[in-house]
Amino acid sequence: MTLGILPCHSVNITVRNSADKICIYADMMINFTVQYQTITNKTRNATLQVPDDVITNGSFCGNESSMPLLKISFGKSYEHYWSISFTNTTSSYKGHELTFAYNISDKDTFPDAKEEGIKVVLQNDTMDYVPLNEIYRCNSVDVIYVSEVFQIFWNVHLQAFVDNGTISTKEFVCKADISSTTAAPTTAAHTTTPAANTTTPAANTTTPAANATTVPVTTTAPTSSPPVKPDTGNYNVTGKGGDICLLATVGLQLSYSSSTNKTDTRILNINPNLTQASGSCNESGRAVLTLTDGGKFVEFTFAINNSSNKFFLKEVKVNVTDPDPFSGGNDSLNYWQASVGSSYMCNKEQRIVVTENITLSTFSLQVQPFSVTKGNFSKAQECSMDDDSMLIPIIVGAALAGLILIVVIAYIIGRRRSYVGYQTL
């Protein structure tokens, strides 16, 4: 597990065509967290920070038959790389596919790794369509999780299909930035100064960018104000046939610390109004719910106990990039048990100890990861904290016990008084 604050650099790159005109511009912050298995079958996290001495060999301005491509290679021997391809229409463009490749044989980055070689992760980009001749801006944290890899982006300024080599001053602002401010413009002014030494390829190649701008990351100190109960969100996952296959209603609060004595504990609420839900369903025994709230990422994995035909929460993964980068997980949990075909409910606060440094608190929880019918929850099996069926017998029993105790005490006192009254004179 990798914990703590991660320094990061701003990567400022331009890709030029054979006429030495800019065709792709990028200025962003990016890092990666990879979960891997060690030779002792333990799960570790390795964080790869993109430095300022990247190379962009393989970047390409595009032509009639090939999409433009921005490729960034980094590492001691430039053995890791990230790339994004772009597609366009007559009036707009967007990111098409993200590729991240990492060399798990790099023992400095992946100590005691069980596997070896180059691993490649592919993901369709979630970037909105951007009008041509406008620069895409997204300062908010965006986390993409695929195949045990967290790709984390923020302070992104990106433009492909740059017209006549001139970077636009007109910004297209991402939805996350709009929802986090009071004003909601779709475009804004942007002033760009390309790095002094930029990438100038021969016909279809690029040379390394020599100098990139380094920007320090500032962090916010923890506050001592008491935590506020989180709002309840309604989430679902859609299966291959288009039907809802997983339902969840829950208020989520995350507590984490990077020290064993927990003097720096942070408490963060998951905001359902800003949270995106995704995941997958497999009726044969595995379902995943992924919640992404800006710089907060929580993933729940459910499994089925075939002997009892009950589902349960098996694994939780947590990744936080803002305000302080932090990640961890546990794949040996056993919470939220209920029969397959029913839902699990717990209205009272319930705490899930993920690791010694991570705790998830749930409020007003109802979840059904399997056998959802017509998009509705099935009959709920309630947690013991919600079960009041034993409350009345307990109260009656306590009252009877109290009454018996009073009778015994009165009897003892009466006997003592009688003994005193008949003493020999």
C-alpha cells in the first residue's frame, strides 16, 4: 500500500507537423497508481509520477487514414508510456482511446512483483466533444480505473486539430468544473505560452521535449470541524442487455489516515450529486459498483457463497487524489450478507474497516448486486442493528427481572426486621 502526499509536475507538450506548426497541445497533471501482486501473493500499490523529462516519440499529427496521437514516454529508460488518440467531426473533436503501458519488471517501481514484462491497459476516453478551434479545460480531478490501474488527471488543458499552428485562447470548460463553480460558462478565455523547447517531428515523428514547466502541488490542512452526515445517493449498474443489474442506495463517508497513530485522519463525504456510478454484473458470482466523486474513488466488489446461496461484500478499493493522494483496499471482507434474490438493508450507521487506516461509514444502506427484477429492490433482509423484533421481549424480561429483584430485597429486609423484633431479653 502506498500512502502519503505525492508531488507531481505539470507536463507541457506541443506536437508539430512537418511544417513546424503545432497540431496538438497539452498542459496537464497526471499520475498513475497500479495495484499488483507480489511474490508472496500480497497486493501492493505502485505510484508512477509523470516527470518533466518525458519524450514524445511516436506522437503523430494525423492524416486522412490515421488519427492524431499524443504519446508520452517516461521512466529511467522510458519504459512506461501513456497515449491518447483523437477523433473529430466537421465541427468538433474529442479524445478517442487512452493507452497506458507499464513495465512491471521495473523492480524500483514494482518491488517483489510476481509478474514480469509489459502490461497494457486500454480505455475509451470519456472526454466531451469539444468545438474545433477551442481548447479543452478541466481543472477538476478525473479518475479512470481499469484493470487494476488508476489514471488520475487534473489541471488539464488540451487541444487537438490545432488550426494553422495557433493554440486557441477560447476554452471549452468540462462539466465537472462548471458544477464546482457558481457561474456556468461553457467557454472562457485562455492564454497559452508554449514551452520554450517543444516537440518538432520529422514527417511523422517527434523529438523529446527538453524543458517542461514544474508546478508545485498545494495541499489543504485537515480541519477539525465535526463530520456532517453524508447525503444519500441512488446508484445503479446496467448490464449488457440494457437492464439494471445492480442497485444501491447509500450515504457514504470515508475516513482515512496515512499514519498508524491516526493523528492526520481525514473524513470525506461522497457527494451523490457529483458522483458517477459504473461497474459490471455477472450473475455467475461477481458484481462491481464503482463510484467516482471528483478526486474520490470507491469500488465495491460482491461475490456469492455457493454453499449458502448468499451474496456478500468481498472487496473494497479506495483511491483519493484530492486533497491528499491516498489509496488502499481489502479483498478479504465479509459484510452485507443476504440471500441471492433479496436485498440487504441497514438504515443505521454501519462501519466497514477496510484497513487499519481506512474506514467506510454507510448510512441508509440498501443494496442488491444480483437478480434485480424490473429495476426495483427485492424484499430486504435487515441488519441486526435495524432488527427491533427482540426489543419488546428484552424490555419485558428486564422489567420482570427488576420486579423479582425488588421482591427479593423486600423479603430480606422483612426477615431482618422480624429477627430483631424477637431477640431474647
